[in-house]
Amino acid sequence: MSVTPGKQRLSDQVERRIVGWIVDGRFGPGTTLPLEREMAVELGVGRPTLREAISRLERDGWITVRKGSATVVNDYLSTGTLNVIPAIIGHPSPVGAAFVAHMLDIRTALAPVFIGDAVARDPARVVATLAEAAALSDDPRAFARFDWELHRALARLDPNPVFLLILNSFDPFYETLAARYFAAAENRQSSLQYYQDLLAAAMDRDGGRAREVAVRALAAAGEAWNRTA
């Protein structure tokens, strides 16, 4: 099946197709991709377009291109960059589904740190951001958007920019997955309680308490996701 013209660049479509081959196991770690001319024919694109996609796949750690030899598929969980995360999670496969739980574990480990730091450094701004939760409509997508913007705003307040860079790697899929989570009324209610508890900690300028609130709430959210996913 060849790629088709559309809003997405052909090289992007080619990249996604090859990632799909890798994640699905058609070409597992240690195997080699077909010759360039064979892939171009199968994908229905020119070789310059294919080379552009191959270059990005090598940059992100999916493959190793050996001049004059075969292109080898890497163990991408060991060699990949943050750019492989959206591709894995966005792929409809058991690997992608399982990876969501791993990403939630990372969020539970990292987010309380920058949330506590944000409250300690700029409680007034945290209070202003959290106050917007009171106007949330009872809609899963509204909750997903607010939750995403809240955590990005708090990460920006941390002096360590790596937190925001890691969080930004969630961007392509965060709201879609969060909307699924917030489809359950009990999850929306528990998040409202989380925001209220954070607000109280911020009003008291208590970064340590804010961190503890986040640890409990995000761990509970991960467990809720695993029960319903």
C-alpha cells in the first residue's frame, strides 16, 4: 500500500509507514530494511522522498544507515531519542498501548518535582493558573486541555528546562489520551479535587505539600488509567 498525497508531507507519511513496520515487528531489531529501490516502489514514492524519511529515522535512533551496506533496524528502546515516543504511542499496536503506562510512570515520577518547585518559586502564578479550574465545563476535552496547559505552565516555572522539554514530547498524544481518561466522570471529579488541593498548597506557599499532593493524585490517575484502558 503506497502513501497518498494530502496535508501531511509525503516524507512524513513514509516515515510513519516505516515506523509501523518496525513497531509491528515486520522488521525487528537487528534485521535489515529492504533496498532503497524496493522500498520506494512499495511505498509509491521517489527515492529523494524516501531518503528524507530515512534520514530522520536515523537521527531519531530507529535505524543505522551503513554506506554501501544494508540499513539495520536498531533496538529503538535503547537507541531512540524522545522523538520515538509519539510514534510508538500513536501506533495502534500492543507496544503502543503498553507504552502509555510507562509514560504515566514517568509523569508520576517527574511532575511532582516541578510542581513543588513551581509553588515554592512563584505561588501567585500557580494560584492564578489553578483558579481557572473553577470555570471548567464538565467536558472530557475541556479537562484534557486544561490539564495539559496546567502542567506545561508549572513546568515552565521550574529552573530546570529539561522538565518542559520532556513534557513537550507528550504533546502529540497527551490531549487525545487525556480525553479518554476524562471521559469517566469519577476521573474528572478526582482531578478537580487534585486541582483544589494544589491550589490550597499554593495559597499556603507550601511547595513540599504541593509535591505530596501531586504524588498521590498522579499515582491514583495512573492506576485509574490502567483499570479502564
